[in-house]
Amino acid sequence: QVQLVESGGGLVQPGGSLRLSCAGSGSISSMYAMGWYRQAPGKQRELVAAISSVGSTRYADSVKGRFTISRDNAKNTVYLQMNSLKPEDTAVYYCNAHNLVYNDDYWGQGTQVTVSS
């Protein structure tokens, strides 16, 4: 089935930027909504940003205005542009694909983002 691989994480200073990529195999067609989640130590996984098959987006209040989610269906790739990063953004970021027909979820392995001076 669908396999997702995240990349682009790393160590960045506060105020810096990173761009995460999520490459899918098996295609992320119109039946999938895509999202980025993150999980910090001791905390539950939370939705950061989501994008529908037609490009509608939504964001967590904590990242609104700083993060931008986008998708390129031809490349089977979803992106998360992160600007003005804060220490509280530190977490493992996971890519998610949700099948709207069968209500199935697929997850990537995660990529670490650390914001520290």
C-alpha cells in the first residue's frame, strides 16, 4: 500500500526556516487528504497542518502564519515550509495520508526538527 518517507528535518536556530518533504509511493490521488503531525517528548501527537485533495488547507493556531503546507500530486509529494521557528516547534514531524473512501491512515517514519540556539 502507500508508503511515506519524510525528509528535511534537522537542527535550526530560533527564527530560522526548514522545509520538510513527504514522498509517497503507491500514489496520493484525489481520494487522500494529507497532513503533517508532530509529537514532542511527553506530549500527544497533534495536527500541524492539513491539505485536501483540492488544495484546501487548515493549520493549528500555534503555527498559523508561519507554516505553509502544499502538495504536488504529480510528484506524489507533500511539503511543509516552516518559517520563524520557535523552540516549542521542536518535535518529530510525521506525514499522514488519509483515505477518504476507506477511512485508512498511513504514516511516515518521522523526521526530527530541533529548534535551539
